[in-house]
Amino acid sequence: MNLHDMQIAQESVDDCLGCHQALTLPPENPEIATDGHTIYHKEIHCVACHDAAGLAAKPIDDQDQWMAFRTTIIESLGRPNEAPYTSHDLQRQIDCKRCHFADNPWEISEIVTRTQP
């Protein structure tokens, strides 16, 4: 199934687990823990890490869920608006520094121990 077929077959990125559940459960699985799929990331939506468009990743206000965010301009107001967004530009490779950087606003560790499978 190519990516186009996947997008037609699945109604949303929430359906990522329809094919990729083995990559996330159980989170203690050492084979996947090195790839970022750990118990510490169970509230992070797939798109927050696997977006390839360079969208910001952060928590949704008043929720434990993290998501990718897109900034658009509200023409009637003439100002930017940032909102959670389900990216369609996805990749396997991730960059932990999107969230784990020095002085990040969430006070999460800058240090990430990760090995490539």
C-alpha cells in the first residue's frame, strides 16, 4: 500500500495505529523504546514527531495530548492563528530536538538517550 492508498483507506491520522500498533504497544518493548515509542511519549500524537513539514510540536492547551501545530493568517483579523493540525507530510525519521531543546517552555529534559535501530 503506498502513501496515497493509505490516505484514502484511513480517515484520519488517528488511524495510524490501525497498521502501526505493533510499534507502540507495549511501550516497554525494548525493540521500540530506542525509537522514541516509550511510556514517556504515550500522550504524544504520531504526527507531533513524524511530521516532515517542520510544524511546531507542543501540548494542546488544557490537555495532556501533544500535537503538531500549524500557523495560518486569519484574513478577516489580519493576524496569525496557531492551531493543532494533522499533517499529511509524514516521515519515519524524527528529530527529538523539536521538543527536547535547551530552555524549552515545557521544562522537559534537553538530554535524549536514543540509539538508531
